[in-house]
Amino acid sequence: MRIAAVGLTVLRMPLVRPFETSFGQMSARELILVEVEDASGARGWGECVADADPFYSSETTTTAWHVLEKYLVPAVLGRSFRTAADLPGTWTRVRGHQMAKAALEMAGWDLFARLANRPLCEMLGATARPIEAGVSIGIHPSVDALVDRVAEEKAAGYRRIKIKIKPGWDVAPVAAIRKRFGGIPLMVDANAAYTEDDAARLAELDQFNLMMIEQPLGYGDLVRHARLQTKLTTPICLDESLTSPDEAADALDIGACRIINIKPGRLGGFTSSIAVHDLARARGVPLWHGGMLETGIGRAHNLHLSALPGFTLPGDVAASRRYFIPDLIDPPIEVSPDGTIPVPPGPGIGVTPVPERVRAARTHSERYRA
Ligand code: OSB
Ligand code: MG
């Protein structure tokens, strides 16, 4: 495939309800939609998961735009590729900026799979299968409101509940959920809100038999996570800390985590995500697919990657309507009553953005030609 043009569009989409984590509250999602076009006019799409603010990671929509426009898009424009796996080789000089890199690589994968007339999951080495879906529930104003929300999500069929925690919102909400719903598959995500001094507090969570605690400590704290894991029976899962296959290998080598969350945006794309997948699978480490409040475009990408066999735990791959009504795609991603989501069938990611909805959400747009 020869990349003849790349389009970048900044979109701002209101969230159905605010989403609160230890790093703050979000009421809208800002994102960059990436479109790559080959000489025949075929197109592929990707979604950059960097947010307006550098709170989950250091990247923002603005930094991603800068790096895409100045470095990544020029690296691929006018060039021919045998496979989308060769795109990252053109930008090895660019350090960091994983989300910007991932968005362009993933758009390239969609185009590559469409040109081959095959579903993306097959190009990634997977076979389509129903994907087990879990939900991520934000911090709520009260424990009662949270418990009501868990009841709704359970009724929708989701196979695992994750709640966001932070100091002062941890043991009480978990205890309330266990009391009301018994031994449901339950986990917590701290988004780096604790320090090693909180080890005793975190160990109080051990009594609740959680599947895991996600990213309790800072993003650079691999050694501290390893020390913390020796004090907890609950497995630690890393999210923010792992931005490359080497970091994932280091984390496993030193015992900083027992479970890994894969997000292609955080890891710099599918090629790097597959490397982490293969590493974790070879070592018998459970994996699941994380989420970044994606629209249907990013969500479809995530479902295709989730079909790889190493994804053994339910992922944050929920229905579009939990975040956006309407979604960018039509029909939206829906969850089945059994708590699974089908991989969208058809060539590529299997879905395309609805042009009027892109126009309605667009704040800025550019097109670059070879
Ligand atoms: O830590 O997994 C996270 C959303 C935005 C940023 C970080 C995270 C999240 C979520 C939501 O937990 C996952 C989703 O449902 O998309
Ligand atoms: Mg997380």
C-alpha cells in the first residue's frame, strides 16, 4: 500500500455522563481522528487517545497533533509499505509520543486489512471470537449511587466490574459492593493515586478477594510496585507504567505486576502491543484490553486486537452508549446479554465514521498529500 494522503481531525464529543478518576473529572472527550488514504482511494481510520489534558499521560491532543503533523505523517506520506507492521520503522528516531504513533499505525492497519479484504483481527494473527466485556465505573458522589450504578451494569450483562479508587474512596465502596453483590468479578483502578506509605491501607483491600488492583503507584515506579506486591496478596496490574515491550519485560522480571493491561495507544501501536501480548502469553501472565473512552473507531480496533488468544480476562471494551450517544459509527458497538461483544465483521475494523457526525464534532481539520 502506498500512503497518498493523511487527514487529521480534532473532534470534541460530549460524554453521556461525567467520568471521574483519581486524576480528575472528564465531561467531554477530545480526540484526533486519523484517516489514511492509498493511491486507489481506499481509506483506513485510527483514533488518537491522547486527551485535552496531560493527566493520564504526558501526551495531549495538541502534542499529538504537533508530532503527527511535523514528524509522523511526513515519514509515511508517499511511501509504500508491504505491511502496516512496517510503519513504526519510519519513525524510530521520534522518542515517546506513543499515542500519536499508535493512531497513525492503527489507521495504517485498518487500510492494510481493507486492501486485503480481510478483517483486521486476521491480519493481526487472531481469529474473530466473542470478546468478554467488563465496565470501568468512575468515582461517584456517594457509595449508594455507586452501588446503583453497579446494579445497572450487572443487569446489562457485563462480566467484570472495575471501580476507580483514590485515597478516601477505596475500602468503603469495595466493601459496599461485596456486601450487596457477593463474589462478583471485581477489581479496582487507582490511576497512580497512592504512594508506598499507603501500603497498609492497600493491604486492607486484600480481604475482598479482588481480581487485581490496577496501577496503585506512580507511572515511573516499577521498583516500588515490586516492593508493594510483596506486601499484598491482591495481584497488581500495571497500566500507566508500561509504555513499551521492554518495560513490560522489566516489570515481569522484577515482580512489579502479575497481570498486564494492554492499550495500543499507551504502548505506541499494534506492533508493540502484539510484542507485549506474546511476551505475557509465553510467561503465562494474564492479559486484558484496557480502554480510553474511545469512540466506535477506537473501540472497533480494540475488539480486533482483543481476539488474540492471550487476552484471557474481560477487557474495558464496553458498549459505545456508556460514553457517547450518538457514537461516531452507526450502528454503535453493543454488548450482548451474555456480556460479550462481537468483533465487527467485514474488511478492516469493520466500521467507518459517519461523515455528518464527524462534521458536527469537528473543531479543526487538515489534509496532507504526498
Ligand atoms: O485507567 O483505564 C484507565 C479512561 C481514561 C483514562 C484511563 C483509564 C480509563 C478507564 C475507562 O478506566 C476505560 C473505558 O471504559 O474506556
Ligand atoms: Mg487504568
